[in-house]
Amino acid sequence: MSAQSTNNIDNTETEKPYGNTDPKQWHQMGTGKKPRPDRRKTITYDVAVIGGGAAGMCAAISAARNGAKVVLVQDRPVLGGNSSSEIRVHLNGVNHLKNGLPERETGIIEEILLHNRFHNPQDAYPVWDHILYDFITREKNLDVKLNTSAIRAIMSDDGKIKAAYCWQSTTETEFTIEADLFIDCSGDGLLGATAGALYRTGREASSEFNEKYAPEKADGWQMGSTVLLGSKDMGRPMPFEAPHFTIKYDANKSHKGRQLKPFELGFWWVELGSDNDIIGEFEDNKHKLLGYAYGVWDYMKNSGDFPETENYALDWVSSLPGKRESRRFIGDYILCEPDMLGNKQFSDAVAFGGWSLDEHNPGGIENLSEPPSYFHQYFEEPYQIPFRSLYSKNVPNLLFAGRNISQTHIALSSSRIMATCALEGQAVGTAAALCTKKNVLPRELGQKNITELQEQLLRDDAFIPYRPANDKNNLVKKATLIFASSTSSGDPKLLNDGWSRDYDKKDHHWQSEGLPAQVQIEWDERISICKIEIKCDTNVKRNIMLRRDSLENDVYTTQIPKELLKSLDVEARVNGKWVKVGTIEKNRTRLIKFHFEKIETTAIRINLKETYGNKNCKLFEARCYS
């Protein structure tokens, strides 16, 4: 779609909200008023984020925390996208590496997952919806519009998006949302498409990007959507009669990769893709997917091959298929398979991924003889994602994060995973806030201020592989001495090396020998400080996402990480005396912040009291700011 096609989009100035009906048709009995309400509002923000999945939530929060006035527009009644109670996909990230261990994401997405661990120990998906609602609505500078669809972009004469025309179905309200920057995290990318942003669908030919897993010729295939279901042991025989729309499942023709056990959580491979207009076909595909899902369950219950299902009954079936692929916008760089497999190092890296190259069977469940997914290749370590893949090549104030970023079909097969999308979201949200502060557009920010963007992300506890922090404003960089009361591993000096986790087989931590313990930082000359920031341990080698099976093992946990620091205080030496400047008794985040009135000091002391279960405490970073 070209930019010219948007010239006639904006008719909102002449349109009437109720057509040509009589404005006095409504007799409101309580007040006696005749005119109906005109539910049209124009609202203005610095940043508008479209889409309330993992990417959109993290984009909105990061933009708001970095000083922008933000609105988040979500077309569903709940947040979370594919992870919500409507769909219930596990919020995976870099947990598919060859060594079997995760390299778990930190930053905002970890804060959200920890919030869930503290408030939803029962692993209930409907509660998860409200964990997300609680987390995002408590954020200052951030408004949330649920049940609101961004229908089209309203363009300015200079080719930028002026506003998003939105419809909130529950209130019958038209919103015209004006903003300086727009971030499309909606997956399908309707706002960007109506703005004229360049995009692709389908599979590239292998020759275009030298991708060994791409087809020889380009085609239109896109990975499909899935309907998930769940069953429950009722303790007594539960007969099942298939509904009329059921489509018979032919197990004899199915590839062995279509595993039917365990069956309690359903089958992720009940999927339908498209070689044409996957968005336009969505409702037709949904109807067929429901038929196929019930067909598989009918086979399990009534074929006689699975007597263990006798007491089981369906207790949940998704009515909203979870999407994998549609539009991919074109940025200044298109991320591709060789970048990932070659572990290309980008000077503008702002996020990372590492799920395997996981390209689903183009025909989905209608191509039973093929495996449901081609797990082409697993990664040894995470790959970088550049900022140039996160903003539009031709719409200057449009950024994006999620499955719609600038990448090839094969690259999408890895980076579409939700926690990876969340990292992209935090990156573009932070970038949008910086654009607002500096009055620049994303391309210029990437060209002139990429170091500032990366440093802010690292300060906010994002991680960029092989990109250590070097914030010149961090006063710990000027410290002359860092020591601890005890050490079981690492070195206190490593709290100043710019790395926020152990990585590449190298230690970047200090760990106490028992608790309580202290870390002390000294300066030769008096400094002024009002902020102390500490990064503690949450064990990034263990996953903490919500799962439908509440899995508990060496790689997954349903518990609060026992390594997390629970209680601590910080002191500053003022005129030779130690003065307490902050105390936290029930810490719930990896990044711990203390803000206080500015003081003059020559030393600070971090007093570590208790974790959530570990006998020792591990820290990765300490920062101070004036």
C-alpha cells in the first residue's frame, strides 16, 4: 500500500456520528432531555500505542516511565494478547536454546511476570488478565482504552500520522487520538497499513536474503492461527457427543509429530494458515478451526484408542484463535535468518531473541502428512534485534514491535515469541519517549542518539547481549573502592562492570557468604546523590511465566524466585556518620530503586538482610545518580 492511498482517508470532519437521524429522537425519561449524546472525543498524547499484548504493554509502560504522556489502545476487553485468558498461550521467550536452559528476559516483562507470581499463585488465567490490568493501570502518565479498535490513520500533509481514528464498542464512542509518535503493536498492523506504511506478507525466496530454510520461490504462505482447548478429570465417565460443525480427524494420515498426549491442555497444532489474505479469512478459518479442534477431541473420546479419556470433559475451548503471522512492516533494516544464525552484532541493537527457528507447516492441520512445525534450528545463544527494524521506512513517526516488525518470514518463526516481542516493545516505548524529549523522529534518534537509547534500556534492566552499560552519569563509575563483608563467589568490583547478568561463561556478580551482608562503595571526594539503583538476582536460567500445566522443575517454577532479594536498606556516610536513606522490607523486583533528598556523601552502604529462600544474596549492579 502506498502513502498516496491515504489521501482520502480522513472524512471525520464531515461525517455525522449518527448519519442523518433526528438528533431529538431520544427521550431521556429521567431528565426529560431530547438531544442524544454526541459521543465523539478528540484526545491528545505524546505517544499512542496500538495493541495491548506483551509488546504493547511494555511499549506503553516504558514510554510513560520515561516521561511521555501515553495512551494504550486495545481492541479486546482484556490485556495480554495471546497470553490472555481468551487464548492462553504460554509467554515464552529465549527458552529454546540448545543447552535446554533459558536466557530469560528482564526489564518490564520480568516485572509483570513477578507481579503475577506474587498475586496469582493459583495460576488462574482469568486472574492473570487482572494482574495485567492492575499492573498497567497503576502507571502514571498512562491511559488505557479497552474494547477500542484503531480503525484507520489520519495523515498530515508531511506524510506523518496525525491521529488514529478509533471506535470503542462498549460506549459507542468515536475517539480521534492525536499524538506525536505512534507505536503499532497490534500484530495485524491496521493502523500502519492505513497510514501507507510499506509491508510484506508471505515467504521470501531463499535467494533474496540467502536464507537456507526459505522456499526456492517466494509465495504467499503465512503461519496460521490456533484454537486451544483444555479438559478436566471429572472423576466419573463423561460421554461426548460432537457438535454439528465438527470436522473428522483422520489419525491414520497424521504425521507422528502430531502428538495426542498429554491431552489435558489441547493441541497447539490445530492450526490453519493461508497463502492469500489471512486477515480477511480469519472468521472463516476460525469456524473451521473450531471444527478441527472438536474433531480431535471427538477422536480422543470416541475412537476407543484412548480409554484414559473416559472421565475427562472439555472445560474450556478458545473462541478466539491465537495468531502467528500476517503483515510485516518494512523498516530501514529487514532482520533475516543469516543475521540470527550468524549472531550478527548490530551497533543499534536494542533487544534480543533466541527461540528456535520454528516455522509451522504452511497447510496446518489440513496438511496432516507433514510435521506440524519444522524446528529448523536451535540457537547456541541469543541473537540481537536492531532498532532499524522497529520503525517504518516511509512513515516517519511510526514505530512497531511484535510479530509485525521488519523481518523475513523465516526470522519471524523465531522472533514472534511473546517475551521477545515484549523486549522490542520496551525498546520502542523508550525510543518514543526520547523522541518526544528531543523533538526528533525515530530514524534521527537511531542515527544520532542510539547510545543514549541503549544506555536507558540497560539502566531500566533490559539486556542487550554483548552490550555492557557505560552510563557516564552513573557516579559508581567514579568510585575508588568497592568491597563487601563476605564473598562466596564473584567480586564486589563486578557490580561496576556494566553487565547485569552472568553471560558468555563469565561471572559478572558478587554473592555474599550468608546473610546479613554488606556492600560498601567509597569515593575519595564528596559527591551529591539522590538515587541508588541496584540489580539483584532472579535466576534468569529459570522460567517464571504462567503455564496452563503449572510445571515445576529445574527450568520452570511456579514460585517466587528464591534468589530474589526481599529486604534491605541503604545508608550514606554524611560528615563521618552513617545515615539511613532508604528501606525496603518486601521487595518484588530485580531492579531496586531508592530515591531520597539530595545529600553530600563519601560512601554508601547496602545492607542485605533476607532473600525469598536463598541463604546467600547475589547482586549484579549498583548505580548512583545525583
